[in-house]
Amino acid sequence: MNLQSTLWFVGGTVIPSMFVAWAATLLARRFGPRWGLLDQPNARKVHVTPTPLGGGLGIAVGVLVPFLLGQMALWLTVATPSLIDVIPQFADHLPGLAKRAPSLWVLLGGASVLMAVGLIDDKRGLDWRLRICLQFLVAAFCVVTQGWRLTAFIDMPGSWLISMILSTIWIVALINAFNMLDNMDGLSAGVAAIASALLATVMLISPDPATQQPQLFVAGFLLVLVGALLGFLWHNRPPARIFMGDAGSYFIGFCIAIATLLATYTGYESRAPLAILAPLCVMAVPLYDMTTVIWIRLRSGQSPFHADKNHFSHRLVELGLTKTQAVLTIYLMTATCGLGALLLHRLDLLGAIVVVAMIVCVLLLIAILETSARRKLNE
């Protein structure tokens, strides 16, 4: 794809979903309270006024509607070959998109099921054990029936089973990482947008090793998600007028997790085997937040899913940053770690190790500064 085709592709995926999500979230703001989707302030939350929780619906509609229209356009184009002349730049990719369309709807179906679980939790509250079980069930169903799993290049008996188990855990981990990250205005959606944009860029600049073509299916999916998140962020920016709720965090966490499994980062004969670590680089900050929060809770004898103010963003505010500064700091950390993913497919083993080591050093540096400052505050 040349630059002009790439710009059309990005604009054609991001802009429609952004406007649909903006409009859908506006409706959710108005009708969410009537549906019982209202988040009341309490001691473990940072907002001080009741706020609608239907933002997850806006994000989901922003993703589902463009894909529904795109599916209809794809059917029409395939059925009417003369229409292909209108978009000659993408003509070669249409058969591949048509072939992968059923997988898209399985993905969106699983995301919608989890969104429904999140809506019930937002409205009535669900025990965390039930939520985790449902997440594992949906994740395992997709991994087993669709074959969406991590490729670890492990040549040993039972490697496929190990890959399936790790893939299921990866999906559930990202769902909960974005759920835990949803604790300040614009935080979870902004990090998800940055991460999705970086992963989409990897898909566009890193060709599939088998076909040497850009991975348009995964990139397009992620860019539609980016558009939906941007449309929602217009309403969620500080001071937020609506929250995504569990419905939104479950939806985006699942979508991003599956997208990372659908992508191809390297091949068996590639000179850049560590390109497979690209998703870990992009997701470093959400995973850091989840890991440190769970560690703090377990260390204090609490359930790992006990809501509190020990999240990374809360800890930054305790150190003297404003809420906006804390959110922007996490944005920059996400971008800093994620930019390394853009280089992995171009580097040999040593170069990739250096990039990954730099990301680990950034996280360790933050952890050391954070721990030292908190210890001083507690003296």
C-alpha cells in the first residue's frame, strides 16, 4: 500500500466509527440513568457526582455499526464485480477480507457477550468469581473453536495445549487489565486507543511473513476500535460526563486481546524472532498496573478483585500529580513502551533484546521512584 491508500484506509476506518460512537455515547448519557446505569460516588472512587455508566454501549455501537455496514458493502462488492473498479487499491485484498469476515463476527459476538455481562455488573453487581468464570468461558470458547492462540514456536509434545491455556489466560488478563485501569477520567479509553493505534501501525508496517502483505484485517479492526474510543473520549475527557463501566472495559479488553492473537508478528525462519513480543511491549503499562495492584492487595490480605485506590494512577496522585497529569503520564508511558513494538520486526535477536530490556528498565525505574516516594510520604 502506498501512502495515499494508507491514509484512505486509516480515515475510512477511524472517522466513521468515531462519529457513530460519539452519537451513541451522547444517547447513553441521556438515557443511561433511566436504565439504572448510574455510578454513585463512594470512598473508593475519585468522582464526587453521580455519573452515567453507559459509555460501554457507545463504544460497542461505534464498533458494531461500521462493521455491519462494511459487511453489507463487502457482500455488495463481491456480488457486483464492476464496483471493484471504484476502489482498485484494495481490490486484491477483498477476497481475503471476505474469507475472514466470519471470524470477525465471532470476535464481535464474544465481545458483545462480555459487554452484556459488564452491563449486568454495572447495574446490579456480580460476584467477581462469576465474572471471572464467564470471562474464561468466552475466552476458552474462542480459543478452542476458532484456533486463536499464541504462537510461541515451542517444539514439544502438548505445545498446542500450553498455547491454548496461555492464550485463554492472556485474554482474561487483558480484560481485567483494562477494567482495573478504568479508574480516572479518560484513562482506560485513552490507553486503549494508544495501544490499538500502535498495534495497528505494527500490522501496517510489518507484513505477514507468509504473504508479505500488510495485515489489513487486524489493522482495520483495531483502527475501527480506535475511532470508537476517540468518539467516547469526547464525553469521557475530564471532567467526565459518562463512564464506560465494566461493559466498556470488558469489550475493549477482549477486542484488543483477540486482535493480538489474530496478528502475525514473525515466522519460523524470521531473523527477528522476538517480534512476537510486540503485544507485551504495547500492553506493558496496563499489565504493570494490574500486576502491582494485585500484589498490593494480596500483601494486605485482601482479594485481588477488591476495589480500592491502589491503582497506578491513584499512586501518582498521592505523589503530588493532579489527576490530569497522572493520566497524561500514563499515556506517555504507554506510548514510550509501545513504540518499541514498531521496531521489533526490523531488529535481529540482539537488537530486540535491547528494546525489550529498555522497556523493562522504564517500568523498573518507575516502580523504584514510586516506592521510594511513597515510603518517604509514609514516614
